[in-house]
Amino acid sequence: MIGIDTNVLVRYFAQDDPRQGQLATRFMAQRITRERPGFISLVVLAELTWVLRSRYKATRDELIQVVEQLLAHEHLEVQDANAVWLALDEFEQSGADFADALIASLGVQRGCQQTVTFDAKATRITGMEMLV
């Protein structure tokens, strides 16, 4: 298994640097295989969506497509994929940030009754509660 850092995925999706974009594309096409799958951690996934949204102005629909593409890739393992699918659904429905949806989803997966926050926007997500 090969761990993949955020910057490799950013170059792969953004294609904003010709050299690194080509290297990332070749890596994803040729080096990630059934015998040697790629691993994407939750930290990388949260960073990726944040960078694509803040730096590259990716829309919600584009972010959903990126995460779905990674989850569906036959030679990638996404950490806690079930929680990521739940987070993706909350992200799509709530209007909150993907990272907040992921935080809430992981809490649910671990048996938390709620996740407390000071972020009013995050409370749109099922399981997030304002700490007052």
C-alpha cells in the first residue's frame, strides 16, 4: 500500500502545475494497482476538500465528485470509507463544510450522541450541537 499526501491529490485534480500534474496523473494511473493500492487518510481528505474549495474555488458539486471519485476508485483505500460516505451525504444536504460533516460522521460511527461545536454553520449537520 502507498500513502498519498494531499499535495499529490491537489495536483492530480487541479492540474495547475504542468510538471507535478503530469507526475500525479502518471502515479495514479500506473503506480496505484490492485497489488499496491493507494491509501487516503481522513486528514488528507479533509485537507484536499479545504484546499480545492479555498484556493481553487471548487463548488460543492465539484467537491462531491472528487470525494466520490476517490471512494469509487478500485485501487484506492479511503480510511473509514463508510463514515466518509455518511459525511458526503451530510455535506450535500446541510450546506456545512465537508470537514465538519466528517467530524460529525466519525462521532456517530464511534457512538457519540452528539458532537459539540461553537460553529453555528456546523450545527446544520445531524449530530452537531452548539455548545452554550
